Amino acid sequence: MFSRFFTPGKRHFEDLSEQEILALAISNEEDDARIYLAYADGLREDFPDSAKVFDEMAEEENLHRKWLIDQHKKKFGDKIPLVRRNYIQGYFQRKPDWLVRPLNIEKTRKMAEEMEMQAQDFYQAAVKRVSDADIKKLLGDLALAEQGHSSLAHQLGLKHVPDTVADMEHAKEHRQFILTYVQPGLAGLMDGSVSTLAPIFAAAFATGDTWQTFLVGLSASIGAGISMGFTEVASDDGVISGRGSPIKRGFAAGIMTTVGGLGHALPYLISDFWTATTIAILVVFIELWAITWIQNKYMETPWLRAGFQVLLGGALVFAAGVLIGNA
């Protein structure tokens, strides 16, 4: 609800007409077909059999596109409005991973599975938004078709593929947990842990007063938490992206932002300045390690890259706070 007031320039999915929903589906199928062809081209030299699977996937997406265009002609005529996913608030975006060469077969499989789940989520949401019987049937059939694409990993002959309905449901539940809680919580923890370093340590070295520093840290942490919470709620209503309730995501982001800031603010309840500062610095390292661990475990970011990004950002903000505080 809040996202309507903070995201000018984009349409909300629930405001689209049936014609615009069809137009969006057409552009989605066209884009996905091109991506599958790019996967096929990137894998053809080293994995020719897998490349053939992606060629077939592209053909199927083009067939879906034809069905949608035929339905549009039947219901609305030949002029298809230009509606693309980047015009829609909260809509999932396709990262240009297919441009990277050489393609990693395991990563390509995961990206393809993510595309399939997103397409299925879109059609399931679209079915609820239309009333025309023919359009509803077509969108429902396409939702089932996208669900059937879960056999892609089996066709590619790769390991770690769900073999039972229970496994597939568990995988989907795990994905939803990451989208709804882990991603916004991680963003909040990073923001709270890093962005509050400058004001807290600037106040510490400028005043030398632990109580005043604590008050600055408390206000910065709570303020950042409220801001991140509202930003997360406003950024995506979760209808199409499948990221879940914006309220839940807002609480996850807001709470973790506050926790991240309070972690190195609470030591300044200790009256001795250098003892408090030493403990606060140790807490910062623990926070940065926790962020790196979460990125590696849930977001599959390599340890070295995650650690470098987090430590570099934290070091720069910490240095800025110390320099400003001593100015």
C-alpha cells in the first residue's frame, strides 16, 4: 500500500488492464526466449547437449508468445501496447548474466530455474487479475507450462535436482524465506552496521563523551531502522516479484538495521572511553564477519569477494568517522 506513494513513474501490476497484462506477458516471453538462446550459444561449445535443451526452451517460449499474440488479436486487435517488466513497480528484473563468457553450467541451471519460478509466479498472479474466460484459461495454461519447466534440470542431467514433490516444495519454501527475510534483513544489517559507523565514531572522537556517543548511536540506529523499513515496504509490493509481504520485509530490514547500529553503540554505555571504543571496534568486526557469512551461506557470494566488499566499505566509513571526529 505504501509503495503507491513513493514510486512515481511506474505502474502497479494491479492497475494494469487485461490488454496490458497480455502485452506484458508477450514481452516477457520474447525476452526469455532471447535469454535461453543466449544460454544455448554460451554453452554450445562445451555442453552441446545442454545447449540443445535451451534451444528447445526458447522455441517453447516463442510458442507461448504466439499464443498470447493470437489471443490479443482476438480480443483487442493488432496494436499491442508497449509494456515491459521495467515499467512495473516491484517487478523482477533479469540480470545480464547471459552476457558473461564462458558460462558456468551449474550457475546457468540455477538462473534458468529462477526464471521459470518467476514466470510461474507472474502467470499465477495474472490469472487472478483477469475476468475474461479465454484469457484466464490461456494464462492458467501458461502457468502450468512454466511449472512443467522444473524438468529442465533433469534434462540437463545435473545433480542437486528435487526428485519429489516434497523436495520441490521445500526448495520453494527456502527460496521464499530468502526473498522475504534474508535479503531485506541482510540489506538492513549492512546498512545499520556500516552507515552508522561514521556518526558514532565521529561523535566518539569529537566529544570523548561515552554517554553522548551512545545517544548519537541510538538515534542513528533507530532512525536508520525506520528509514530502511519504510524504504523496503515502498520499494516492492511483492505481487509480481514473489518476494512476499512488504510488511514482513519492512520489519526484517528495519529491525536488522537497528540491530546493526546498536551493536557498536551499546558499548558506549561503559563510562571509560577507550574501553568502550575498543569493544565497539571488536563488535564492528563481528558484525562485518556476520554479514560476510550470510552473504556466503544464503546468497552464494564467494567468501573472498564478500569479505573484501564488506571490509572495504566498513573501513572507508570508519575512517571517515574518525577523521571527521578529530577534525
